[in-house]
Amino acid sequence: MTGRAKVLGILNVTPDSFSDGGEHLDFDAAVAHAEAMVAAGADIIDIGGESTRPGAERVDPEIERARVLPVVVALAERGIEVSVDTMNASTALAAVRSGASIINDVSGGLADLGMAGVIAETRVKYIAMHWRGPSNEMVTLADYRDVPSDVRRELKSRVAELLVQGIDEQQLILDPGLGFAKDARHNWQLLSRLGEIESLGYPVLVGASRKRFVGALPQRNRVGAGVDPRDLPTAVISALAAHAGAWGVRVHDVASTAAALDVVDAWRAGADA
Ligand code: PMM
């Protein structure tokens, strides 16, 4: 991918999100947080109403919609590009009707067989993530021969199925699904061999932000009070992923990733000069 990587700012509107602990459940706080992320350099706000943290239980789609849709409407009204993180076709359709232009589905269409039809019909962009099963089962599904080639093969067959169901190639963005049925070693292997996923020919999104494997890096007492120690390593991953050709990165702390992407831009400009 050429050009600056897109920054998707994460807006979790769930009471149990592992990283923001429900602090954005309140509508005004959610909108203010989204606006702050845009001011810090987010291109797209990714709104999610169902936690996918390991072990999380599914949420009723009606509850998910009640959490997500008012925020989608408010951000779309402000001219902010919105993506909605959902595995439910009914939520996806309602989100598009409310102004979302991207559906981010961590199950790549496997959790709800109605999803592909909604995406084909609405023509929105669709982020299809590599997924082997629901969050409450995924630790048992982390068995691979060679992670990057297995993920590549499984994504390729998922894409073939989505195209058969009427989705256009231009709509698709792929995601290796870091942390989803993958342990730390699997995640680092996928990151270091991102080019193999990119070689499928679709834009690639990377979601490493504040995940457990990032938190497991040595800490070395290096951050100040009030700063999440996973944000600096996340920003470094953003830079390396962008440099390796990722289309976009999905992050909690937009400012640190935007700064990291500024470095990538300057580095590339140096190469072109
Ligand atoms: N990770 C989470 C949720 N949604 N979507 C995509 N496309 N890729 C990801 O890696 C991803 C995702 C879980 O993280 P969170 O609970 O911090 O949002």
C-alpha cells in the first residue's frame, strides 16, 4: 500500500471493554472522545458495542444497536467517517442506514451468515478479519502449522466465499486478527510476515493496540503517570506495520500512532528525495 496508513480510532461503547472499562458508555463522553481522536489524527472512528476480549460472552444485537447507533448518527452528522465493529448483520444494516461507511466484522462473515448479503447490498467497505471461532472458545483454536501461511490460506478461502455472495473486491479490507485464536508468538510471526497477508492483493488492517502480547513486552519503568504503558509499543508497531505496507492501524491512543506515522512519512520522503 502506498500513501499514509489510515488511523482507525477505537471507540468501545461497552460496559466491559478490557481497555477503557466502560468509561465511554455515556453518549456525550463517547462523542467527545471521538472528536478528540479526530483532532489527534484519526481518519476513521471504529465504534463497537460488543466486547470481543478473550472469554467475552455475546451481546444481544438489540442492546448492541442501542449502544452504537446514536453515536454513529452523531459522528456522521459531524462529517466523521465511521466504521462499526459488529458481527451482526442486523446491526451492520442499521449502522449503514445511520451513516457508517465501513463494517468491521471480526468474524469475517462467519458469525452471522446474513452479513455477506448486507455488505453486498449496501456496497460499503468491509473489514474481514481472520477468525476461527467465538471469543469464549478461541484459546482452544490456536493450533497452527505455520501461522502466516495458515492465516493467509484461511483468509483467501473466506474472500472467495464473500465474492461468491456478491461482495465486490473493491469493498474488501483484510485483517490477520492479532490475538484472536493466536498467542504472542503467533502475533509476532504474523506481524513480521505481514507481506504474506498483503500478497493476497487487498488492503490490510492491523489491530495490535493494547493487546495482551503488547503488554507482555518488557516495561523498564519507561512511561509517566497516566500513560498506558502499552501505547508506545503500539505506536512502534503502527510504524513498522505501515512501513511494511499496511493500509491501516486500529488503535486506542491516536496521538502516539499519528506521531509514529509522521516518522514513516518522513522516512519515505527521505527515500524518494
Ligand atoms: N480487535 C478487537 C476488536 N475489533 N477489529 C479488527 N478489525 N481487528 C482487531 O484486531 C480487533 C477488532 C479487540 O480489541 P478491543 O477490545 O481493544 O477493541
